[in-house]
Amino acid sequence: MITIQPAIFKDGIHVIETIEKNGHEAYFVGGCVRDLLSDRRVGDIDIATSASPEDITHMFPTVIPVGIEHGTVIVRHNKQSYEVTTYRLDGTYSDQRHPDDVQFVRNINEDLKRRDFTMNALAMNTQGKIIDLFSGQADLQHGLIRAVGHAYDRFMEDPLRMIRALRFSSQLGFSIEKETFHAMKEVKQQMDTVAVERITVEAEKLFAGAHVQRGVDYLQSSGIYKYLPIFKDDWNLLEHLPKLRQPLATFSEVIALFAFIQPRYEINAWIKQWKCSNATKQKAESLLQAISSYKQTGLDAILVYNLADAYFDGFINLINNLYTDHNLTIQALSRMKQSLPIQSIRDLALDGHEVMQLFPTIKKGQWIGTLLKKLETKVVTKQIRNTKNDLKEWIKCNPPVVN
């Protein structure tokens, strides 16, 4: 019996008590119980219940049927979302992602048997009593990731569980239990059957883990990387990766890092094969440009000026991983950015219209923007003061060349 402390559980308790008042069982399950027992920040709250999705729909005013065919609905209560799933047994996995059929059951024990790892096969009632059929609490205490039942069967049902094991090792700093790891190596080729989008989600979490190097080491020693996009074409790619001292918070950082250490694979190839968004591409390109500039000229005014504030954290992560003797901080970058003469080209004391007035006989064209970009660079690097007079004087001495 443990004391339930995090405030996020309070509204969840209301959801469970409502289900119980209607004559059904309900428990907190999975990651929220694991993280509570590990003194980690609790994220999403998942609930398992003997009630059917139809029953749940009648108990609460706002229910979203996100996966009703598999017994899952979202209950909205007090501006929070709770994933509520009916106890179930899974049938065969023809697509190695979703069970072909689902059998709803009335027993929480049967439901826990279908879960991936012992630390996730935990249930807890509103009084803090834990149901632990597979020694998940002991594995938590010993820092072990162990499959529920036969590891081979769990991974054949859904091969993504192998990447999840790597991800948990990175996030929690846990070791993968010997038999579980053996099964991963035995069936790793099944990763070819998993949708790339699902792999990308887990891979991003792996590289963002507090113990990222442990996860990367397992990725390499398991051989799973040989079945991942890009890596399957270059088995030596991980050999070029420096020892990671700190996590990479986004997949944009991951892509930028690999594109930097192995330019053979451009960012477009990573984005296409890993099926990432345009936003991920844009950030990766900016970060790659920044770390490439850093390699050439160090941390200069132009680099900081061109790097969006929103990318500072990612840039710092990359530099501190690439250069072990460097220790960039967000404070140092911010101070440098604030000390620049201008923050954007709009801050120039001279605009395009005023530039045109200096050369009334020249037809309006691309030369105006080119000239302003030159002024921008000169001002940022403090070669010219950002005053209307100084800018005009420089232009008069460096008139535009127009064909």
C-alpha cells in the first residue's frame, strides 16, 4: 500500500470512483503506476476497467471513442483526459500492431497478462494497493526491463516493443533483462514489419532520454539499428556517433547530428525515410547550418544572429555532445544575442524605400534586397554603426552593381 501524492491522480480517483459506484471495477494501470513507484513525474493517467465502452459512455458527459473497437475511450473530466480501456485479452497480431480480435474479460489479472513489460503490468486502486502479478515492483527496484511472460511472444505480437525497451533503458537508465534481450536479438528482423511513423515516435523518445548513451549502446549491441531507416543502408553509421553526454530533445537534433557526422545522407533523405514533418525538416536544417558554422568559425555574431531563439536549446545539446571540452549554456547564448546591434533586418536604420531614393535612376529590383543583406551583416559584425547616416555613407562608397 502506498500513498497517492501527485495531484494529477485526484481527478482520476473521481473517474474510478464513478465507475465503481456504477457496479464495475477500475484501476490505475501501466506507466502512471510505474512512474509513481519510481518517484518520476507522472504523465498520462490510464485506467483499466471491467466496464464496457458503452457503460463508460453512459457514466460521463464527455467521452471520446478513440479506439472503441479495442475497448478504449477518452473520458474528459475537469479539463483532463483519461484513457479508459476495458479489460481484454488480445487475439493474434496479423499486422504485428493491432490484435485481429479482442476478447473483453471481467478480470484485471487477465488484462495485465497481455502487457509488454513487468514494470508496466502494474495496477493500483484508489487506496494505493498494488496488483503485481509478475514482480514488476522488484524489477523496478533492480532497474530491470523484463518482458511479461515469454519475451519472444511479446515481441512477435508487436515488434515495436523492442524499440520501447530501448527507449525505457534510455529514459530510466535500466538494464534489459538477459532473456528479454536475447529474444530481441532473435526477432530483430521483425522491425521491418513496423510502420516507420511508430518507430520515429519511439526513436525520438530514445534519444531524448536522460540516459541516452545507454539506450544507444543497446541499440547497437542488439543489432536492431540494422532494420531502421538510413541505418539499414550504412551499418557503420553509429560508429561515427560521439558518446552522448546529454539528451537530444527533438528528432530534428538527431537528424542534424547524423547529417553533420555523415554528410552522405542529407537531411532530405532523413526526413523522407523517417517520414518526418516539414517543421522537423526546417529545424534540422537550421541546426545543421549552425553547427557547421560553429565548426568553421566558432560562436560568432553571425551564427547567433541567424539562429532562432527557439533553436538555442537544440544547438547547445548538439555542440556539447560534439565537443566534449565545451559547455555552452542558454544564458551565454541569450546574452550574446541581446548584445547584438540589431535583432532582425527590420531593425536597420535604413529601409528599402530609402535605399531606392539614394539611386533614383536605377530601376527597382533585386539589388535592393542584396544591398540590405550586406548592410545587415556589416551592422551585426559591428563594421558599421546602425545609424541612418553611417549606412548611407557606406552605400555611397559601395554603390550597387546592376546589369
